[in-house]
Amino acid sequence: MIRRRRAAWARLAGPLVAVGVLAAGCGGGGSSSPFAGAFHAPSGYAAYHGSGYIVAMPAGYVAKRGTLSDQPPGSTVIEATRGGSAAAKTQSEILLLENPHLTMSLDQVVSNLTEADRTNTSVSNAQLSATKTTVPGAHDARIVTESYVAPDSPTNPTATRFERKWLMVLIKPGLLLDVVVANAPKLGGNIDANAVIDSFRLEQ
């Protein structure tokens, strides 16, 4: 189940918005930004307009307001899945997470997730990396990739590999936006994470 996460987090991106638990490999070298220039949706994708940003989603994906546990007050979650179906059925999802109360740097957020992966006994083969990038108009940004093996769901112990890739955008100090693409590829999850993430633009 795509939303399955560590014991303390019932859903995919809880650590991103709530306690900022994100991984190591933090920093990395700077890179030229793929997020500059005019927005362009790849073939087969449509534009989604969020609060001050635009991003491409696969055609047929339905975005709706959702919830995640342990979020600070004022946080918002937009969930997008194929046809609006449950992520457990589609085995892929896109989450757009906005936390207006981040109290740490992105490197600290990244460092926290690495520690969470290292100490979580419910997952194995966890691999995570983060690279510094530039989003025009933003204060700071990281591209994070993670994969891990875990039971498919609380009721299905079958070991399943989950993959997440996301863009962390510190729009301004204290305001974090995460664009998260999650797949269970062996179960048919196949969103092109790069197509989604590379399309992201802040609306100036």
C-alpha cells in the first residue's frame, strides 16, 4: 500500500509536513535549475495550479484535498491519483504538501529522515539521497529520492519495494512545499516522477 509508512506515520509524507524528518546526503553540490523558464506540461500531462505554483500531473489524475496525521495547524495536503481512486488501488500517487510552520532548515529536515530510516525496524534496504537545487523565486530547494522494502500493508506482509521522489521547496523561511511522487513499481505504480517534478514552477 503506497501510503503505508513507518509505525509512527500512517501515510506517505507525514514526516515531511509534521516534524520535517527528511534525509541525509543533504546538501550536495549546486546544480543548474531545471525549474527556470516557462511552464510546459509533457505530452500526456495536464497543468495543475496550486497556491502560487504550477506542476504537471498525468492526464486522468484527480487532485483533491486530503489529510495526513500529525501535521502542524495550517498545513494543507492535496492528493492526486488516477481517477481519484485510492492509492492502495493505483499503487501510485502525487502529494502536494504545504507546511507554513517549518522551524528548521532543509538540511535538518533531510538529516531527520535519514535517521528515521536508519532506526525503523519495519523497513529494510532503505536508500536515500538529497541534492541541492535552485527553484527561481524560492529561498532554498532539494530533490530527494528514497526507496525501501516494507510489508505491502498492515494486512498483507508481502515484502514490497516502494519508491518516492520529491521536490522540497522552501518558498520563504518557514513555508515548505513538497511535491512528492510515490510508486510501488512491482505492483504497477508507474508515474514518471521526473516528468512531474521537473515541470514545477513558482508563479512569480
